[in-house]
Amino acid sequence: MILAIDKLNKAKTLIEQSLDDLIISLSINIDYKRLQVILKDGVQIYIVYNNYDEYSYSILFSKLELDRCRFDNYDKVWDVSTKPHHFHLKNKKEVVSSNMTGNPDIDIPLLCKFLKTGQLK
């Protein structure tokens, strides 16, 4: 099993490589095992891993309620084909299936692609 901090460091490296020209700030909180990225357009990204193979990729577009989306596998109550992996839709309380798996080598490039193309907005 790969430790959460190792996944965070890998995610940090991949985000720096892919989104470098869009990043205002990037920081890792070791205690919370969380990476925070703030982009020039005000979008905030929080990437969290734990040592139980759980993860969360949260994208906050503004402070408005539900103006966010999130990929995660924390809550296993959702009836989707990729259970427990799911995607919380922007501006909705619904979820859909997700191709994310908690592997930063696969997930973070895909997340960066979504951010660059505006597909999450």
C-alpha cells in the first residue's frame, strides 16, 4: 500500500507540471494529508488521501452553495456502477459514476485535463 503522504507528493508534482502557468499557490498540509491549490481564476482544489485507500478531489468554483464538484470514494452509499468511486456533480446533490480510483498517476492527469478544458464547470 502506498502511504497518503507519498500520494500527495506525487499529486503535487503532477499538478505543478501540468498546471504550472495557472497556479497562484500550492501547499501541502502534512497533518491533514491535504494538498491545496489555488488557480488564477479563483478555483480552489483540495486533494486528500488517507492511509485507508480513500481519496477526495474537491474543486470549489466559488463560495456559493453547491458551486463545487468532487471525486471521491469516502461515502459508499451511492448506487453507481463504479461504487465506491463516484463524482458529485456541480450545483447538484446527485452523483454519477467516476473513473477516478485514488491512484494519483492516473487520476491527477485526468483531473488536470478536466480543469484545463473547463469540463468541470
